[in-house]
Amino acid sequence: KYFKRGDHVKVTAGRHEGDTGLVVSNVDGVASVFTDITQEELKVFVRDLVECQEEATGLTTFGQFELHDLVALDPTTIGIIVKVEREACKVLTGAGTVDRPDVRTCRLPDLKRKLNAQNIS
């Protein structure tokens, strides 16, 4: 298989299976792919790529939690899920500032419970 810069591809196997993006480079059977969803550059074996037209859609659920859920991380820290990935999610907490937001990478055990926004005062 050969992909040139700018080809739109989908990863068919491995850790990044299902991700789509644009080929940035292709050297010695390893392609650099700039992903559509996370805007990150991945290194992927060319054998694990196929040319495609569609774009992957982002994940919206993480265990029993969903994107934009208000969650408790501990008894004094709450936050909102702002990004869902395969094995973790990003939670924006109130501990940061406008200039330096506190966004934490959390795994499922880190999320203690879902909060109902109507009950927060």
C-alpha cells in the first residue's frame, strides 16, 4: 500500500482503530496521520490504513457518563466532562483560572458519581 500526503485514511487495526485523518508523511511503511477528531499526529503502520471518505465521529459516552455531564471527582471537586476518549476523559474543574484552566485526564474509577445540576447550589 502507498499513501501520499493529503490522502484521507481510516485506521483499521491497532490502538487507534477507527480514527480517521490526513496523511502527513509516509516513510518506511509508517505513516503520520493528523486525526480529524483529536487534531493529534499519530504514527500508524501503512498496513493498518485504508483510504476513506468519511470522518470519524467523536465518542460521547464513557462508562455510565456522557459528554458534558457534571461529575464529582472527590468530595470537594466537581467538573464537567469536556472530551471523551477510548480509555479516559477530560474533565474541566472549577479549580483553575481563565488564564490557566484545570483540565484533568480521568479514568473511570476517578469519576465518583454523576451530579444533577439542579441540586448544586
